[in-house]
Amino acid sequence: MSKKIKYTEGSMGKYKLSDFKRVDKSFFPPPEELAKRMKNTKITISLSDDSVTFFKEEAKKHNVQYQRMIRQVLDDYVRHQKKHQG
């Protein structure tokens, strides 16, 4: 039988539990945003070697696909632009 973990105020390495209480909830998308699948269109694009190398290295560190990371950056950019257009 495993012990139940009880979380309390106190140190968590360099973080304290109270640090996490200040997280801006508007940062996180609502669940329906996370659940929806968008239609993708395949394209051919030429990117700089530096950009591709960066995304491949970061993807490897985080065990994700580098193309998915690039797609996410572009999607975030588009959402930001749409939100701030007048």
C-alpha cells in the first residue's frame, strides 16, 4: 500500500508552494482549446540551418517532434496577431 502524499507550505528546491499559487490562470488555454484538433495542411518550406538545428535539439531534450514545435510557434503567432488586429 502506498502512502498518501500531503503537500504543505515549504521549500520545493528553489521553489516554494506559494510560488505556484501566483500563476496567472489566463496563461493556460481552456480545456476545449486543448481538446480540439485543427486541420493541418502539408507544405514545403525552406528554413535556415540554425532554426532547424535549434528546434531539433530542443525537441530531443523534451522528447517531442521538432515539426510539431515549429507548428506550435506558428500557430501561437497567428493567434496573437488575430487577437491584436483591430
